[in-house]
Amino acid sequence: MVRTLRLSELQAAVKAEVQEISGPSAFRSRMLALGITPRSPVQILRRMPMGGPIEIEVRGTRLALRIKDAEQITVTVRA
């Protein structure tokens, strides 16, 4: 079974695969430059309190993303 959701909705420690990056072209280019590309594995390591950024791991690199940025990234989870 495959579930599609936004990166911001992903639970911590669940491994997913990036499917699509939406938003303005400058945002998409920035995400691609950070290594967040379609078909790359990603997982949330932790969430900051009170709607703060999330810490993710993608391609062996840890990054912090704002929730509003994570909402523009679609991922799939295989169960």
C-alpha cells in the first residue's frame, strides 16, 4: 500500500520518497540545490515545538525546513 502526503504531515522516523516539489520556481530550485529531488529518500528526524521548523534527513544530510516549505513537498510512504 502506498500513501501520498505532504512532507509536513509525515510522522517522525517514517521513511518516505519525495514525489513532487510545488511552489514558485525559485523555491523549487532551492530545494533541488539542497538535494531534495524527486525519488530521493527523506525522513523527519524531529519537530520543533510550537510550529517551528522540522529537521529532516535527505541523502545523508540533515536540514531544517520551515513547515510552510515542507507543505509544498509531496512524498509517498510504502507500508
